[in-house]
Amino acid sequence: MSDWKPNIVVFACNWCTYQGADLAGILRCDYPSTISIIRVPCTGCVEPEFIVAALKNGADGVFVGGCHPGDCHYQEGNNKAAARFKLLKTVLTEMGFEPDRVRMEWISGSEGKRFAETMTEFNESIERIGPNPIGRYINGG
Amino acid sequence: MADKVKLAYYLSGGCGGCDMAIIDLSENLVDLLPRLDVVFWAPTVADVKYRDLEGLPDKSIDVGLFSGMIRLSEQEHMAAIMRRKCRTLIAYGACAALGGIPGMGNMHSKEEIFQTAYFDTLSTDNPDGVIPQTRCLVDGKYELTLPEFYRYVRPLQDVAEVDYFVGGCPPHHSFVARVIPDILGGSFPAPGSWITSDKAVCALCDRNPAVKGEEMKLIKTIKRTTDGPPEEGKCLLQQGYLCLGAVTQGDCGALCPKVNIPCRGCGGPVPGVKDFGLRAISAVASLLENEELVDRIPSPVKLFYRYSLPASMLGRKIK
Amino acid sequence: MTLKKIEINPMTRLEGHGKISVFLNDRGNVDDVFFQTVELRGYERFLTGMPIEEVPRTVSTICGVCRCVHFVASVKAADAVYHAEPTPTAGKIRELLLNAHYVEDHTAVLYALGFPDFVVGPTADAAGRNLIGLIQAVGVDMGRLILKKRYAAVKVIEMLGGKPIHPVAALPGGWSKRVTEEERKEILALSTEMVELGQLTLKIFDDVVLRNKEYMDLVTGEVYKVECNYMGTVDEKNRVQFYDGTQRIVDTAGREIGRFTGEGYLDHIAERVLPWSYLKVPYLKRLGWKGITDGEGTSLYSVGPLARLNVADGMDTPLAQEAYEKMYTAFGGKPVHNILAYHWARAIELLNAAEKVQRLASDESITGPDVGAELGTPDEGVGVVEAARGVLIHHYKTDNRGIVREVNLIVATTHNNGPINMAVKRAARHFIKNGKVDEGILNLVEMAYRPYDICLACATHTLPGRLPLELEVYDHAGELCKTLRNF
């Protein structure tokens, strides 16, 4: 347990959060190596299945990053994503996950520093929550 | 038609409603019987024992219909036998295909279920704190046994390879009447698929705005059926009643919306959808005008996974 | 071969998992017998958290055979939860649905379950003692005719309930749809078929059973007899009711010993937990738990067709009343403790239900627009109906948004758990002598629980799944000497 490190999956919108992550790199901002980024065209195409698949395959935390409201490259993608995410989070909580294991934030392409800070903070939060209960569930717990 | 089709039917967990859907074929059933050789129908119709079924050559039965979910070891065993003996195995009805309504039991532990049944229920009288035991000595001399249960409900495909799935709680008899001749004629879709007319409930629903050339607008409110009757002829979901017809197979003919009641997904997911509940969440949430409306949806798991929790990606409450 | 009931019934079989254990003494005679229910499900638990208006269509799946009764009991409880009086029209629609269900359910049970023993013969080759054998015995045309007439009832259920097997149209205080004039006329036309089915069924019973001395000896004899109290629903004139009324209890001599409605059930019924069965044993609370025993003074009671006729003074339709009088004249008084009379009572009720469908469909006001009532603040409610198999009680507590917090269900077969144990015990004691047990004898033992039309799927609403019936015979040393099972 002591050598456990979180495994965090980040779905990042190509038009904002992914650019933010890029900028964080250019600005030499540190963020934890536990983060794996998956670039998506829009948060609107992050189906609830993607998030659950990540959790089911052992991700300890899942983060969805998109454009600020009103800034969606596809007009409405992030709005739809927000409602879906909220509903999914309710369901995951009911199913036994800690609510903070999944998070959605709006991070624009200019917010490189904020991206790094948010990742650091999310990583800490997952460290506090502990490993994904799915591990115990797969082992018959 | 040359030979009769050899058919086996096994009712696992479940309520018997899928059997009734066959009985409801009524006179059609009498007409179909001459073309069928029912080699096994347990525990209901035929006088063939499990061991007789086990004794049949492998793959000697043309089609096996398996209804009901898996909760007991014996049901898992029978699933394996049915798989071995039948060339084609069909998960028939919502319980076998998805876990069904009793699958909601996967949100609760066995201990919780026992606590409710044997202690907390209002009319229960249990002065000695008795819980049914798998082994019990009555009056010091009669040893009685009860079977042990699995802790969770599983759909058929979790314990045996399934060739085809049929949705519905139960499948409507008119759909059964369409499917059985196909089965008798040996005409099947690609293995692993659902036997379905391939249309969503919405596609068959008179209320669908699309069929009237109208636009689907965002939902401004969440309504329950206790909040008053819906407007005639207008889409239930559009009015705020959380109807799941968009992601549900419409082999029923969209019956529930016809009587002003929203669809709850008993038909199973439309082709291509792996996890019914998650896709339903996606479909419904995408239409909400604002995310605050989410808070007004009561017990979402038991709404979106009413019939399909055991077959979902997570399958059950995880701790 | 084995306990045939499960296998011979494509429609109604023994719903769920049962097991009978017979213990023999050193002379090979029966020492004791236990009827065990070996499954339980979780409805009382997993209904919690659901909105109450979603419950009727959900509890319908407790049983695919007797689905309408759970549906209707549950919506009546939902009325009470909302302090709503269902509108007169909604009440009529529900009663019509329930009576149509009685027609198809009683038909299924009688033809698939009750009659094969008599038409094909109680100890005949098991292979033919089933519905298909029955159809062969009465002729394919007759089989087709019976199925067609039964289907008339199924059609009515679909028309009113939205779906034929698990209906959906119930709403607290009302019904989700109105009945159109065309539908009313169609139902009225179909009801003629149902009444004919009822008359035909009584005639078959008359021809096959009543005119056969050997069978009548079984029906009126001492073997298939359980002397207990009875519970059933009656109207203000003490006539049999299915949808609504007062629950009346009579003792072993037929004297009224209790009445209740709604939450009053808790004053009269308690369910004892047994360590050897997943099914509890209800008893009359005021008489106290006296164990599984029958005869005068017992606190066990039974429910279902015979119990209903025993607690009532008559039927509320003319043809059924005639048949009712004929039955009690044949037995020479009330209450009748001969359990094979359950089949007779069932046939009478089938006709009664068909006549009621006709009466309700003749009433033009059933097409009225008032199908929704005002709802109050939800909290708690009990709904009681007569299921085909007996008194059915649904009790819910909700929060003030109508989200279910607590559930209690007492189902017909559960009420009968004690009497079924007695019936099986008595038959086993009678037929199993000097260690001689064969499969014909086992069917005679089975015939002791078949009248109750055991619906263990219902009774075990509380883990899903079913096991076929198994009979284990132990010798006096407690060694298992024989296992007979239908699988």
C-alpha cells in the first residue's frame, strides 16, 4: 500500500484543456507523472462509457477537462458534457464510488499554470481517497 | 418442412412471464406445436429430467431458449449444460439477456436482503433471532438443508457463451410470433447479436417529434407520472417525463408511451450499445436545459438500470 | 419420476423452488415431513429508493403468472401513500383488469395444473399428465377453443394495462389512460367468451371429477384435508370480492373471528421465521404461535379460492352463486377443509370473474374522463387485494417526495406455508407405508400441495432463481435412503 501511486486518466478537449496542458509544458510547470492524458475532439464526445471503462480498468481518478461555458468549438458540446457528467457522477456515487474520484473542470488553452495546479491538486485528492475500490471488487471483495 | 426443430427451454431465475409470452401465442401455439420437438422444458412443461438432458449427445438440440438470470449454482450448471447440448443458445427475455428487475438486488448485499426479510419487515415475528440456515437440525433429529445463494445476480452471458439475445420483460407475444418462425426456418442474424426489428421505441412511437417533422427541444423540467397527465400526442421526454425509448429496442411496438407511461428500457439496448444505463444517461442528460435538473431525478441507478444492472459494465454496487 | 407439478406445467407450475423432506421411522412409516422453500429474492429491499409510482410496474415482475395482482395491490397501496381516493372510473378499470386476470390465471392453473391429475389420472404415466396430455385427452379442437377464450382475457389486460404480461398503466389515485367506447364494446364482446369459458370449465369439472366416484372419494375423503382457519375478502353482504372489501377471518368451525382492512393486517398477522426454510410461516397473531399444526385451536390459516368461499356467504354474480350453492350442498356444510375442493372453488371463481368482466364492461361510465385524483403528501400506505392464490398485502412507507423507504409484502403462498406443510405431511403419512415409496405415490403426495397453486416465485419475493422440487427420504437412523426429484 505504501508504494501505491494513483493512476489518473484525463480526457482533455483538443481546443482548450489539451492546449492548456501543452502550455503547462512550455511554461515548465510541474504536474504529477500519475496523469495520463487522452486527447478528445470535445468533452461532448466523452461518453459516460469512457469514464466507466477507465474506472473499470483500474483508474483511481478520472478528470474531464473542457472549454469554458460559451467557448465550445462546437457550440454546445461542453454544456451537454456537464449535464451528463453530473448525472454520471450521481450514478457512480450511488454505485459505491467516492464522489471526488471523478472531476470535471473548464480549463482554457491559456491556463497552462492552472492546468498544472489542478492536476497536482486532483492527484493529492485521489491520494487521500486511496486506490480504486474496483481492485478489491475484482478480487471478490 | 422436413424435420421438426428440436427445442429446449430452461427457466432459470425470473418470474415465468417469458413462459407466459409463449403461452400467449395462444392458438398460434397449437399451430406451431407440430413443427416443434420439445425435447426439454424445465422446470415447467416436459417430463425430461436434468440428467436426461445431460445424457443427450452434445449439440443434438437445435435451439435452446434460456430465460431468467443466474443466482444459484445450479442455474450456472444448467447454463453450461444447455450451452453444450444446444447448437444455438438464446438468452430469451430481459432477465437472461440483462439481469432484469431482480438485478436491482445487486445494489444490496445478501446481508441487507436477509436483514430486511427476516428482521426488519413489519409483520415479521422473530423472537429468537432466527435466520434460515443452509444446514439445520430440527427437534434434534431431522437434519434439513437449504441451498446457498450467490451474492449477486448475473446475466446468462456471464456464465455461458450466448448466440443471440431477445429483449423484453417479457418479449411481447406478437414479437415472439415473428421470431419463432425465423428460428424454425433457421434464419438468424450474425452470432452474438440481438434478435430485434432494429428499431428504437422512439422510431415506433406516435409521439416522436421527428416523425411529425418537429424539432426536439431542450427539456426545461423533470416530471414524474404523479405530476399530472402528459399532453396527448406529444413526446414524453420533451415534456420532462424521463422516457428511455431513444435507447431501447422497440420490438414491443412502443406500448408504454401509448398509455401515457414512459419507457423504462425492458426491450434492451438498441444495437451497438454496450451499457444500456450509461447510454440512457447520455441521451437524457444531453437534452437537459441545465445541469441543475439532474438533482431532480430520483434514484437514477434504479431508473437507468431498471432492467440491466447485472449486464452493465460495473454490474453491481462495488462496496 | 417425481413431484410432477413443476414439470407438467408450462404456465403455472410450482412457481419457484421447493423441497420436501420425509423422515421415516424404524418401521418405514412417516415420522415427519417438511416442506421447504429454498429461495428468496430481494424485492422488499431493492424497492427502497424507488419513486412509489414506479413500484406497481416493478413489483408486477414478482411473478409473471400472477402479475396483475401485485400490480393492483401495489397501486392501491400507492393511493393510500398519497392519501388519494381513486376516482370511480379508475376503480372500475382496475377491477376490470383484475377480473380479466382472474379469468386467464384460473384457466391456466386449472387446465395446466389441476385438471391433468384428474383427466389423465392421478397415478397415470407422468409423461402424459400435463397440459399437452390434457389437450390430447380432450381433443386439439377443444384445446384450441380453451386457449382462444383465455386469450380474450389476455387481450383485455393489454388493452387496459398497456402491456399484456407486466402492465404499466397504474398511477397513484388513478389510471394512466381512459377507456374508449370502442374498447368498452370490444371488452364486452370478449366477456361473452369468458363467461362461456367459465361455464365450460365447470362442466368439465362436473364430467370428469364429480361424476367419478373414485375421484370424489379423494375429493371428499380424509387424506387431502387440512383443518385450519381461513382468510378472504368480502363485501358488505359477505360476498366474495377480489378488488376491494374487508378481510374476514373465520375459524375451523366457520365462525367469524376477525376483520380488518389496510394497516389493520398488522393486528392480525405475524410471520414466524424458521431456520429450515427461506419462507416465513404466518399465523393469526391473536391466537398466538402454536407451531405447524392443524385442527381446532390452530393459529394457522389458509387463503385462496377455497378460503375465500369458506369465509363468504356467497358470490355476487348469479351463475357463480348457483355453482357456489351446488358445491356446499355436495359437501353438506361450511367450512370445507377438503383441499381438493380448491380446484372446484377455482372453477366457480373463474365464472364469477368472467361475469364481473361482463358487468363492468356493460357499464358505460367506465369510459369516463375521471382517471386522475388529487394527491396529498405521501407517507405510508397499505394495499390489499385478493390474488388468484389468496390475500395479497403490499405495505410501503415513503419520504415526503414519495421515495420508498420501507416495504413489507405478504403474499398468498406465504399465508399458505403452514397449511401446505400440513397437507403434504398428511398425504405422505397416508401413502408412504412400510418403507414403500414409488413415483406414483409421490404424485399423490404432490397432489396435496397442488390445490394451493403454490407460487413460490411470489412467496420468495424477498434472491431470485428457482430450483425444481426434490423429495428426500431418510430412514430412522437419519440416513438418506432415497432422493426423488424432478430434475
